[in-house]
Amino acid sequence: MLLCVAEYELIKSGQSKQFKTVKSFCEYHKFSHQNFMKLYHRYRQHPVEKSLLPRKRGPKFKARRFDLETEAEIVSLRRLGNNRYEIRNILSSKNQIVPCATTIYNICKRHGLNRLGSTEKHERRKIIMKRIGEPVHIDCHQLSKGITIAEPQKTYHLLGLIDDYSRLA
């Protein structure tokens, strides 16, 4: 590639014996004019051979990752069965720098925790009842107009409450 740079400078000055234009030079060496100019300008800024080598594309390794303590805390919270939104709320209550929900999902995916196993689901869904009246299930149903004898134009609702501990309705 150093020979190509020297030949290009000869073409620019009009002293090249083999090529008259840069286009014919690029066609002969089978590379695009744009890519060659990129390498040439990079070499002119830093005239070392290393600047002519192709650079790695894409993001640098671990350049945009969260710190390891936060990542470990996210993994431990996920193992308890929390979803990404719950993890975000827990971390924000601790006054930390909080990653977005998508970043939390990507961390969980990287550790293989993007889907909960049956044990985590079971632990998460367990409702602990200690006394009567704690968790109550409510169901509300609107009755059709005209179904009652008293005031047929009025809307009535049927409300059902079931205590989860005693199963009393």
C-alpha cells in the first residue's frame, strides 16, 4: 500500500509514467477511489504503516457497558423473579445511575436470564396469606337495564368479593 501512496503522489504531480489519471490507477489496482482516499488521508495525518491497515468496525469491546456491580445486582434481582421494569424501579429507589429497561433486558439476555424458569415463576407467583381479609378478589358486573322491577332506567351493578384466606364470599 505504501507503493500505491507513492504512485498516487506521482500522479498528482504529473510525473507518473504508467498512469495519467487517478481513475485508471484505482481501476488497475481494483479498489475504489473513495476507500483509497480514506486510507491516503489517514496516512497523511499519521505517516506510519499501521495507519494503512484496516481498522476494526463496530463498537469497541465493553465501551458502552454498565459497571460490573450494577450488572451483578441486575442479575441477582432477575434471579428473584423481577422483570426489567421492576428491576429499574428497585435500582432507581436506591439513587443509582439507572439503565433503561432495554439495557436491563440485554444484560439479562447476556446471562441467559431473559426467560424465567419454572422455579423462578413459582417463587414469583406465590402469594403469602397471613390472616383473613388481606388479599380480596373483587368482581363487578353491570346488570342490563330493565332487569329489575324498581326504576327500569337506572343502571345497577352486582359486586362480588371473595376473601382469599377464608374463601368467604
